[in-house]
Amino acid sequence: METKVNDTFKAYSVLEIANMLGIGKTKTREILDSNILPVTKVGRQYFTSPAAIQEFLKKNIGKEIFF
């Protein structure tokens, strides 16, 4: 089975995840601290994939997430 590039998990900074979500760093940190995003935290880095972030967004269409 071939793995797509977007399915590859790697380390992302808070800024990179914020850019994937299209929101600011502060709000991204709040969301990351809430443990609702599909990420694994190792030290100060977050491991995820763009496909996992997109899937999270798709699953939450129509929902409001407040912090």
C-alpha cells in the first residue's frame, strides 16, 4: 500500500499547524492544549499530518469550537 505525502506524519511547529488551520498561534496553542486535535506531542513538537488536520476539520463541519 502506497502512502501519500500528505498522510506522512512529521513534526510541526505551532506556527505551521496554525497555518494549516488558518488561525493565529495563540488560538492554535489553546486548541493544542485542549487535546482535541489529532496530534502527538513530543517535547515541544507536535507530530501530525496535513491529512489528519483536514480530517479533523471535516468531522467538525457545522460545529463551533470555543476557547
